[in-house]
Amino acid sequence: MSKASKMLGVTTRTIREWTYNDKIKFERTAGGHRRIPLDEIERLQGIKKEEIEGMSLAYCRCSTQKQEENLERQVGRVLEYCAKQEWKTELYKDIGSGLNDKRRQFNKLLKRIEDEEVCRVVIEYKDRLTRHGFSTFEAYCKSHGVEVVIIKSKPDKNFEQELADDILSLVASYSAKYYGRRGGRKKKEKKNEENN
């Protein structure tokens, strides 16, 4: 309340009156204290969200280590685009299947989206971010007031090849889990036989 009063140039008593009269939105803490959201203060100050300089998160991805050179070129194109817009940018990049939701940098990006200073996520193509569930990602961003900027609408020329790579990496991953599990079971059975 005191920070809000300083930012708006009014007394805390005035802000309390505004909360009673529904002139300003507020949230209550677990202890019952009023908290004024920053976007409410900015609304009363006449600041539009797009006027506030925020952080842009650039995300780049390729499927395999063999495509690492392509990844670096992708990074260059995305960062160049952000620089032309004069956006402050943080870079996140992964090597891994777009079907894999356990990508380290992708998960860091998801966590970072929760920060108030983040205003957009920039990607070259939709499939650079994820092969499946893009609309869910967009909805998540929207819920945090973050825009998703897609630089190019058409997929890469190697789309079919990369999709095939994604499918092969999934098959390899499931095979490793399956045979690893079988191998572990056999070792356990052998150990039990030796003990008996």
C-alpha cells in the first residue's frame, strides 16, 4: 500500500478508499493485507503495457548434435531479428527432440515466463519450440501476459527429415527404457539365483 501510494502520489488512506469504491483492483494476502498489483498502478498512471520495456526470451532448437551448425545459424537469425526491434533479449537453446518435454533450456524458459519483466517469447518457427501442444504453450504465455512472436510461418525445408529424426529419437528412447528394464530384471533374477 505504501509503495503504491508513493508511485501514484496519493496517501494510503486514498488508496484504501479506492479499494472500497472499486476504483482500483487489489489482492489480499493470507494475512488479510491488501496488495495493489503493478498493472493496476500502471493503468492509473496511463501507462500501456506495450510502452513498458520488458525482456524478450529467444528460444532456438535443433534435434541432433549433427545439426548444431544449423542451430547456431538459427540463433544468429533470431538474435538479429530481436536486435532490429531493439528488444532486450535472453537466449535459450536446446539440442533435442521437439517431442521431448524434458529439455533443460525449454524448462528454464517456462519458469522464466512467470517473471513480470518478461513480455515476449521469440522463435523462428512454431516447431522450434515444440512438435506438439503449441496452443497449450501459447495459452500458458497469455495467462502471464507474455506474447509469442513467430518470425517465419513456413517450416524448414528439412521438415520431413527432422520429423523423421524426432520419431527415431523417440523410438530409441523407448527402446532404451524397455531393454534397460528387461536387463535390470535379468540381473536381479540372476542375483537371486546365486543367493539361493
